[in-house]
Amino acid sequence: FWRPTTNNDDNFDGPYWKKFGLDMMEIQVRNVKVTPIANGERSNLLAILEVESFIGPPILSWGFDCIQKYSIYADRLEIGTLLTARGFNKCCVPLTLPRLGYEFAVPETVNEILWLGRGPGESYADKKESQKIGLYKKKFGDSDYSYDYPQENGNHEDVTWLALKDGDDGFVITMKNRN
């Protein structure tokens, strides 16, 4: 839930978020349900894993009810997450939250990235109009922008899909927003 603060966070957001315990969030798993799918019942769907949990600071009275649904297919994995705020009142919770997301390890053999979105340079919400939407390709090692002080880097706004490749092999990540 927490990533180290960047120099953009250090003066205001970082200390503010720490005041509300965002750097100490804990996950309490409440229920895990595995539903195997019989052959041929729903295309190539093999199983559904559903995890219900609560994510919050250890001693404060707020957090998120979280439902994560993993649909496991023969050829892909679909992940859905629903966060519902609980215990929110103006005196005890932050008015802003850091960006939430997933973190994945990438195999060392990945040597190329392709994406449909803003590029070819990095872009963020405050300067994304400087990059055009298009199909872009780059060597994986060239996707890091080294700054003197650690901070976010290499982001591309408005990406609808990303492919990580190792020669002819690889995998594709797509984003579906289901409000």
C-alpha cells in the first residue's frame, strides 16, 4: 500500500500521509474462497479466487474493505479490486491518498516494451499533453529515467495496454475500468 516518498512528496504529502498511518497499513485477510470451474463450463476459465480483507493503519479507526478477485484462465489472469472506505470522518482520515496500484516483478529476460498510450517520453497528469497518444516501442533498459534524487520516473499516462516481450515470447497487460 505504501511506496517510499519521493522528493515531490517530502515537503508536504509524505509527512501528512505518515500522520495518518499510510506508511504502516496492514492487511487483515478475512476470507478466501476458491471456486474451481469444471472443464468447458465457461470458455477456458479454470478457477476463481476471491480474497476479502481489511487494509488499514494498526491503531486508527479507518481503512478499506477490499475484495480482490482473480479469474484464472488457461491463457491469462484477470485481477479485479474493489476498495470501499470504512470509518471515514473528517477529523481522523487523510483528505488525499497516494496513488494505489499493484506491484509486479518482471522476468530478467524481458528486453522490450510496447504500449498504446502517451509517449514516447514519460508523462504525468500535470504534463501529459506534451506527449501524443500512439503505439510506442522501446528497449526495456531504456524505460528508466535516472534522477539525482529517487522519485517516480518512466510513467506514461493514458495507457490502455502494455506488452513486455522477450523475443517472440511475452505477455500483455490491459486495463479495464469497471466503475
